[in-house]
Amino acid sequence: METTNQPMETPPDNNLVWAILCTVLCCLPLGIVSIIKATKVKELWAMGDTIGAQKAADDAKKYAIWGAAAAAIVWVLYVIFFIVIGVGGAFAGNY
């Protein structure tokens, strides 16, 4: 009988899809960190470090969410900025 060091459970979801989407669509720096964390999940799981693999998966998800939130905040500020400039420009010539 051959024994292996791999756990019999399934590895945690590495959230790589969310990391890639965050990188491409939202926030490049946080997306890259998320991709790096996501790619470490399988490696850590193969070494038998289940806690490290779960932490890397959680970190990948956290950075992807932070990147999406940062992009949403930037877009909202962008829209508000141009609305304020547009309204200010409309009233600028009426004095």
C-alpha cells in the first residue's frame, strides 16, 4: 500500500477567476496580488499545508473584493466629478 502526503479532502477554491477578472476589469495592483495568492493555493495544498492553502484562498478572495470595491469607488467619484464640472460649467456663464 502506497501512502501519500496529500489530504483526502478537496482543496479550497482558489478564486483565480475572480482574481483575473479583478486584474483585467478593475484594479491592476490588487488583482495581481490576488492572482499570486490564488496560484499558491494548489501548491500549498499539494505540500499538505491545508491551513496555508485556505489562508491563501481567503487572501485571494479578499484582494479581489478590495480591487473591485476600489474600482467602484473610483468610478463613482469620476461620475460625480464630471457631474459637478458639468453643472458648474452650465452656471458659469450666467452671472
